[in-house]
Amino acid sequence: MSVLQFDKIPYEKVKEGLERKIIHTDNLMTVLIDFSNGPWEEKEPPHSHPHQQTSYVAAGEIVFYCEGEEDQHLKAGDMFAVQPDKKHTIKLLTKNVRLIDSFYPVREDFL
């Protein structure tokens, strides 16, 4: 798929309060993630994956946690990057948060 028109593609409900839309090529994936269940008392459990990741905070505020780095309070317009196999996670500070994540290579586990 070379085009994803927002209003024509339904969200995939991952779990309560978390929906996403995905577009990808053979090697690159972009994921629009909408959270609607913040703010959170606690951060999500840290995770890691073998993919390079960049993320853009399109709406809301989060705390970004990454192994070996200082915690970062991020708001709309901010970005972060994660190297392969580094543990990382977030905590929502606002009710609604939208992240736009890019992964290389494609996250087969998301398809």
C-alpha cells in the first residue's frame, strides 16, 4: 500500500485506550499511535526490539525513558530515537497522546 488516507483506513485496536494505523514498504514502517487512556500513574514496562526507531510526539505530553539516558519530558513537536535492543518506554502525562513511530526494518510482529 503506497497511500494511507486517514479517514478511509480504520484503526486497529491494540488494547483499551490504544489504537494504531500502519503504512510500510519492504524495509520501513510508520505507525500512527493514538492513546486515549492517560494520564498514567506508572510508566509501561520497558521493552526492546532489534529495530531502529524514531518517534514524533504529534499531540499530548509524555515522559520518555531510555536505558542509560536521563528521563525526558516531551510535548507535541518533540522527537526521540531509540537504537536497536535498547530498553525504553513511556508514561502518558495527558489524557490523549499521538505518536508517529518509524521503524527499520519493518516490525513483522505489527503486521
